[in-house]
Amino acid sequence: MKKGFSLFELLIVLAVFSVFLIVLSIVLNDYLKKAEQNIEVLDALKRLTEASNKVTQYLLRASGDAISVKIASSTEITFDIIIAGEKINAKLQVADENTVLYYENNLSETIKVENVEIRFEKADPSSEIDLPVKLTAKTRNPFNKDSNLVIESTIYPPGVR
């Protein structure tokens, strides 16, 4: 009567168990790579949305005449803010992919964005005025290094007439 497993039987069980562990590790590794890419895409979309919302909040401060909103370049826009009848000159200027500068008369404020390229342009190139403003926020696509993720917003500040 046999009381235990033979060496051959133990080797077969260990081999089957090893193959199972190898297949399991390959499947988990693939799953973790896909999960990491999905997290990177979600992070990129979050950065795009936050940067776009921050810049939009400053643009929505514009008030007064429509001709006061001027797109000086693709990285700079000037506008007026009228508070209690007093006109304040304001400007948004994109310094780089991490910084947008906001100026109000002699005051300045730094708006932090993370690896997001911000651009301004006229939504209607044939229009005499620079409104509505087309705001473009762009960042690298983590899935495809040769492409970008882009959010475009068309903004017409409610206080501008």
C-alpha cells in the first residue's frame, strides 16, 4: 500500500501549477498595462478639462463692448472688465504648457495648468470682431504618441454686448 506521492507525481503537479501561475501572471500583466493606459487617458482628460475650465472662468469676466475683446496672438487675448462703471484692462497670456498668466491693470496672477497647450482664435475668421473666442486645449495622447487629445470651446462672455 502506497502512503504518499511518488517523485514523478509531485513533479507533474508542480509543472501544472507552474504553468497555471505563468498564464495567470501574463493575464494580470496585460490587464495592469491596460488599466495603466486607461488611468493615463483619464488623467490627460482631467488636465484638459481643468485647464479649459480655468481659462474659461477668466474669459467669462469680460464685459463691455464686443470690440474690447481682442485676440493679440494665438497665445494672448485682451479684454475689458467693467465693474461699477470703472473699466479694467485684462489680459490672458499663455507662457508655456504649464503656466497661463492673467493680468488686471497692474496686478498679475499665475494660473497653473499641467502639460496642456492653450490657444485662442476667432471662431468665425470672417467676422470683424474677435468674438466668439475659440479656446483650444491640447495635450499628448497616452495611447498614441503621434496624436493629441483636444478640447475646443467656443466662448462668448455673457457681459459683452
